[in-house]
Amino acid sequence: MKTLTRWFSRNLIRIYMVLGFTYLFIPVAYTFVFSFNDYIKSNLVWRGFTFNNWKNPCGVLDVCPALGNSMKIGLLATFIATILGTLIAFALGRYAFKGRAVTNTLIFLPMASPELVLGASLLTIFLNLGMNLGFWTIVIAHVMFCISFVVVTVKARIASLDPRLEQAAMDLYADERETFRRVTFPLVAPGIAGAALLAFSLSFDDFIITNFNSGTTITFPLYVYTHAERGLPAQANVIGSAMFFLALLIVVAGQIVGKKVKVGK
Amino acid sequence: MADASTSAKGDLKLTNLTKSYGEFKAVDDLSLVIPEGSFFALLGPSGCGKTTTLRMIAGLEEPTSGKISIGATDITDKRPYQRPVNTVFQNYALFPHLTIFENIAFGLRRRGIKDVKEQVDKVLNLVELPHLADRKPTQLSGGQQQRIAVARAIVNRPALLLLDEPLGALDLKLRRQMQIELKWIQTEVGLTFVHVTHDQEEAMTMADTIAVMNEGRIEQMGSPAELYDNPKTAFVANFLGQSNLIEGSIVDSDGDYHVVDLHGQKAKVLKSRTHSKNNSVLYAIRPEKLRIDLDNQSRPGNRFTGGRIVDVSYIGVSTQYQVEMPWKQEIMVFEQNDDGVPPLDKGDEVTLSWEPSFSFALDGAQDATAGSEVNPEEE
């Protein structure tokens, strides 16, 4: 009895960890397992193992066009938001100007506001401007909420950058442009890359704001939502699982590259 | 990029240089000439304006007024990359994303120099770290990073090398070693070094000329020996080493000497070492210049009688005494432990004696503690 108690107290943190990760990963595991389900109509009951869904991920009507839309919107919104957000981050992180403190606060607002409110008010604006809802209104909406996250991420990186490194570059005959190109940008780049990944996953994932401003355009989250009631095809699980592993791959690759850069080999 | 100003040569000349932040003057009307090829130290406590002066010379700070020139070339309004000046930064500021080789090659490449590899290899050999060329800065020890920072600057053969507290982050033993090494490198490459530090020992070990700075101004400038033996202000007397400053007044003259009355006891001081506008003086004598004896043994020179030891600290190479004088002031005495005689005891009645030519006298109107309460190790 005593040894059991001791074992328990020694391994408590491990048990806790296993329970924690189980809780976090059960939905992911469930999605993955059911991507192999030989389903009919509704993918809720296990009916047997098959590779058919993975062999033919576009085998269900509309799922791949929706995925394509999400990809296109995600890449475009990420591209625009990353450029704009990085420029804002440099302005806020490097220069003193009138209204900087206010801008610093305002930039947080889109992150703090409820998505429902943002989505609804964007819809009002688009309707008042007489814009046709669809692909481009979704892109505009996504850029809007991604910028804040990019600014915050990149700004943190700039703040951690020792200004003496840029001074050293200038001291060593690099003019302003060369200093940015050779020292500032390479050192801030990991932050910008992280911000871009974050922006893409936020955009790819978004349902609420998109739902207000999509018109007849269907993105992947919208597809999943509308089909969840009637029975979601296992292809959605296939795409979800694939996205999960892709993200995992990027993170692991990023860490390996990061380590190599640190070790300097 | 390489215009006439980046190849300027000659003495560094600062003329009425001032840097104000609102009401506060970090550097106040500073003028000085640093001869080409010298090892010059700006010494002072933190906040005295020495780093601001250095940054203005580097072009990283804009002077409020005044002029900076090298030889005949005015560089006051030049950008940092347009000056023949390189800096060794306090925390080295090595580029973390570049290898040691590329760090050192940085300045050469920006100026479009051809034989980069040859020059980098040469300077790596000079600092004795050729095997580290392919490493990244974070893989190096503090001492190695320090040497690479020096190499990265001197490879450009600037007219002027600025060193901003270059040894501050190293431990004492390594600092001593680097002091000797830096001095050697300076002699080897023959460049002008301007060295900013709060560490008086560091300044005295390396520099030919030291300017002691206080509150944005130069208190006194001279060779280490001049500053130590004949300081002109209480600040310099206290900041460089330690001094016993005793209030007194000049009462008589005796050849080259003034005769000073110190609380009823007479002492002499060289007229050439007296820096007072009137008869009121602070008579000064360094602790190691004093000899301590049990009562009234006859020794040549001046003497104080009636002292009583109130504290003894044995520190191996020497013994430090605090001696209370009849006028209640405590005088510090450092006695070399070179005679095999055991230290005196607390409570002993003693006589202090000294060679009068070793003493100096300062203006009596000054605060006798100026420069002594600043902790030089504090940043």
C-alpha cells in the first residue's frame, strides 16, 4: 500500500500529463480514425475500415471547391495582412510619433471584439457600399482581423531585437537600406514567418465572420457547418486530418531549422 | 560609399561639444584633442557623459552644438557609416545570425574591399581565434566574443577605434588578461583607441592619457601618474584611488613648500601641487604614502602625533588601518607587509609620518567627499 502511494506521488505529474494530452487529442484522434470509416451517408457510426476516403478526398460534391476557396482566401489574406501588419509593427516598434500610444491600444481592439459584432458590422458596411458579397469581401474581412495578430507577433520580435545590432551595422559602413537588408530583416524574419502561419490558420479556420460576408461562396468551414446536420462525409475528416499533419510537419520542420540555425552547422 | 570622410586621418578634435536632453546637459561644452595613435581613456562614474561623448563621436547620437573633426575633416554631420570610426560595443553586438567570419567581414564587404578572406584570416590570427571562423557568436565564451568584437572593428583600420566599457561583462581575471591584450593590439596596429570606462584601474593600466569626466565636463586630463600624484580636484583625488583629505589653512612659506596648519599640527606641501585660490585648503595624502609607528619614533618628513588605531584589516599583501586623530577624523593607512613585523593592534597609540613631497593640496571650498561615494562598479 505504501509503495503504491509513493509510486503514485512520484508519477503524479506524468499521470496528469497523460490525462491532459488525452483530453486535448481525443477530438483529433476521433477525426483521424473516422476518416477511415466505410460510412454510408452519415459518418457517425463505425462501419468498418477503408482507404477509399483517403484515395478519393474529392469524391463528395462541393468539398474540394470549398477547400480550394479556403486555401486561396487564406493565402491571399495572409500575404496582405503580413505585409501591412509588419509595416505597422515596425512603425510602432521603432519610431516615436504622435498617436503611437493610441495606435498601440487600438490595434488590440479587433482581437478583443466579439467576432459576431465584427462580422455583422462588416456586412452592414459592404451592403451600404453596394458591394457584392463573395470571395473578395471574405478576403477583406480576413485581412482585417489578421492584421492585429501579425502586428502583435512581429512587434514582440522587434522589441526583443537589440538596437545596438543595427547601430553596429551602421558603424560598419552599412547605410540604412543595407542595415535593414543584412541585419534587421534577417533577425525579425522568424517573427514574420510565425505571424504569417498564425494569420493563415486564423483565416483558414474562420467561420463566424466569413458566414456574414460570404454571399454564395462556400469555404471549408462553411461546408463543414452546413453538412454537419445532414451527415458529414468522411472526406471532411480526411481533409481535417491532412491539415493537422501538415501543420505538425511545419512546426517540427521549423524547430529543426531553428535548432540548426542556433547550432550554426 | 567610400567618400573623402571615411578615409580621414589625424587627431580627433572635439570643439565645444554639448549634448542636452531638455534642461539636463549630458555633455557640457567639452573641448579636447586626442592625438593620432594614442590610447585615450574617458573615465568617470555612470551618468558623467562619457558614453554620450563616445556615441557622438561614432555618429550614433547627434550633438546639440559643437564640432567633431578628424584631422582637417569635419565629421559632425556625417552618418555613422560615413565616418572612419569603428566601435566595440559594451555587449559586443555581434550579429547572431552570421558566422564569426561574416561578422568580421561585414565592414569590408560593405566598403567593397576585394581580399576579404585574406584580411579576415589575418585579424583572426591577430586575436588568436582562427579556429572559430565558422562558429556563431552564441557558441563563443564572453572573452572570445570580446576579441571578435575587437577584430570586427580593427579589420577596417579606422582612424579611430571606440571602446565602450569593453571589458565590463568579463570576470576580474579575464578582464586583467584582456587589458594587457588590448594594449598589445593597440601597439601592434597603431590605431587611435578611445576607451570609455568607469573602472579607474582599467583606465590606468591601458591608457596613455586619461580624461576624468564628471557631470558632463572634464575634471582633469593627464597621464595616469600625473592624475594620481597631482590631482587638481577632490573628485579626481577620490575617484582615482583613495585619499585622506584634511581641512587646513596655509600659514607660512618655506622655499618650494607651503606650510599648512592642520588642526594645530604643521605639515608641508609643494607649491606646485597646491591647487587653491586662497589659504583654505584640503591637505591630501594617499593612504599608502603614510607610515605608521608605535608612538614617537623618529622618522624623516612630516608627522601627525596622537593617533589611535580604531580598526585593523589584514589583507595579505598589506594591512589597512583606520587611525582616529585628535580632531576626531579617521585617517586611512595602507602598510605593506614587507618587513615581517606583525600588524599593530586596535587601540595602539601611533604616529603617522610621510614625505611631504608626496602630498598635495586642494581648494578648501570643495566637498571633501566628492567622487568617493560613487560606487565605480555600479552601472
